[in-house]
Amino acid sequence: MLLQGKTAVVTGAGSGVGAASALRFAAEGARVVCADIQGDAAQDTARQIENAGGAALPVTCDVAREAEVEALIANAAAHFGHVDIVFNNVGVPTPRLGATLEEHTADDFQRLVAVNVGGVFFGCKHAVLQFKRQGSGGVILNTGSVAGLVAWGGAVYSATKGAVHQLTRSVAIEGAPFGIRANAICPAGMPYTHFMAAGGAPADAESVARMAERTAANHPLGRPITAEDCAQAAVFLVSDNASNVTGVLFPVDGGYVAK
């Protein structure tokens, strides 16, 4: 029970890495605020936690809107008494997978920046404010990407994840005197989540299986990355087992960036 007695806020908790992490956090004893732009999806994850004997609160939240993120953190603190962990997990892919830099429209660019960078900025900002009000420190975890570590995944998307990584490291340094830690997980290809489908990739079972095979071939360990792989890394980084770990960009990539 690595997170016994702690309250965790997870954005994008309705699916993929967010859902897997919310469930894993709850299994480790955390009370989980499940936030997602899709309210029904947030409720579904919260219901699964409660059915397993845990405590959860579903919240509908658009992370690109600061007022909604501020309300999310305030709601979590009011409902459970305090906030210990904020996992800024929401991200969107390049609208058309494979699109080059010059093929992105201004709207494409603005959306990627608003969600991938803005959502993490707002989440970090209001987590820090809440942790400082509480006076007992806290943990921020962000979802970055191997695309922010190497030139992979599309120029604009990669740039937004690079911004997430630098924001993570800067928050770690600024927050250290206040007992606030900040780290990021950096997943590689995850064909079994809905992330690639959101970028236009076919979502039928046969296409996903082919994509998983190609993705696995790119990873030295020979397996695609799953949401559960990310959730396991997330649990460690937000737990007291990582109490002296901050400013880390943690690849969950089967060895991809080490090649």
C-alpha cells in the first residue's frame, strides 16, 4: 500500500495511461480524483475504483481551461481534505499522424500547445499553489514522451513534449525548497491505447495488431508499451520510495532512446 492515506488527482483518467494509473493508485491505497474532459469516462473509472473498495471522485475537466483546473484542485482538497499527488497526464496527438511541420495549420498548432503545454502548466501551477497552502510538500507527475527526448513523433507534437520536460525540471528545482517533487514519465509507442486512433490511425483489431508488431520491433526489449507499464512507473515516482527523486524524465520505452 505505497500510497495509503494519500489523495491523488489524475487528469485524463477516463482512458489509457490515466485510467490505468488511477486504478493502480487506488490499489495502493490512494483516494483518487478522476478527471477527464469526458465526464462519463471519468465516472466509469471512479466506479471501478469504488467497486474494488476504494475511494474516488469523478470530475469533468478541460485542462486547457485554467479555471477548470483550478476548480479541480480545489474540489479535490475540499472533498478529501488535502491533495498529495497531481498527475498531469492529458495529451493530444498530432491531428494527422505522419503530418510534417509544414502540414500543420495554425489551429493544429494552437490545439497541441493549449492541451499538451497549457494543461500541464495549469496543473503544475495549481498543484504548487495547493501544496504551498498545505505546507507539507507534494508530488507532481507529468506525462511527457520519448518524442520530447528524440526527434520522433512529429515536429510540433515533439516540441510540446519537450516543453513539458523542461517545465517538469524547472518546477522540480523551484519546488524543492518547499518539499515539492516533480518528475515526468516518457512513454514510447502505445498501440493499445486510443492515443494513436485520435491521430487518425485505424482502430480496428487487425490494424492495431499490425501497429503493435511494428512498434515492438522498434523497442530493444521487443514489446510495445502498455498503459499498465506507465502506471507501474507512475506509482513508483509518486510514492515515498522515490522521495529523493525529482527533475527526472523517466523513459518507459523498452530501451528505445538508449539505442
